[in-house]
Amino acid sequence: MSEPTGASPSQIVSKIMEKHPPGQESLVPVLQDIQEEYGYLTEDAVAELSKRIGLSENEIYGVATFFKQFRFRPPGEHSLHVCLGTACHVRGGRQVMDEVQRRLKVEPGETTEDGTFDLERVACVGCCALAPVVVVDGEVHPRMMTKKVQALIKNYRNSKDEEK
């Protein structure tokens, strides 16, 4: 995600579209670039894109919701991914996810009210020998248990407070 430039959605979408061939076949790459700019697909950017690409906003959202990569809410300061692949699931990944959801009061795909965390369910992070695994901002937390979830969350919340 790039730093906000203060440019309007119209200017940003225009600049992004200059990098791609004209037409609807560029929709997904344009959406990827919009998300890279904002961290998610903003309503204003989708509305602007709709005017420029010849598709309704509903059609754009229809394409975007097909792909798991697109977000429709701002990401949190920390991205928390809970692995629910086979090894993690068998070793308690579902219970870890339930505990994370309970403590953060969010569902997968959502961001906490205070903007500290966004939560995602992932199919596999490739650390099966360390299952169950939680990944926060790319840092792997192996052999996660429900009783460790509170400390993990507290650690990242405290790191936010220390930066202030």
C-alpha cells in the first residue's frame, strides 16, 4: 500500500488506467492497482472506475467479489492470518480461529473496530510441522493454542501503543 498522496479518486484511477490497455479486459489488473494504492477497493474508486471502463458498479463488484484477493474494508494495522489447512485443522486450528474471533470480535475478512487487526482464514501457510500456525504481519507463530491467543493479541496491541 502506498502512502496517501492527497489525490482525488478521479486522479488516482486515471493514473492507474494509463498503465493498462483500454477496455474491460483490464478490469482485474486495474482493481489490483487500486487496492495497492488504498489498501482496499474504496467505493469512490469503484464509482470512478465504473464511469471510465463502461461497466456498472454492480458488475465491477461482481468481478471483485469473485476473487479472494480483493478487500472492501480498510486493512488493519496488523494482518492476522489463521491457518486452517489440514495439519492445522487437525491440531486445533479451528479452536484457535474461534478464540481469535471471540477476542477480536470480528469474522474472517473483517477489521477490528479500532483498526488494529484484520483477520483472514487461510488454507495453508506451508508450516505444517509447526501446526497450528497463526501468522501476524508475516511473522509465523507456531504451535498456537487457544490459551496463547490472548497474549499474542496483547503483544501486538502493546506494540501499537509503544509506537505512539
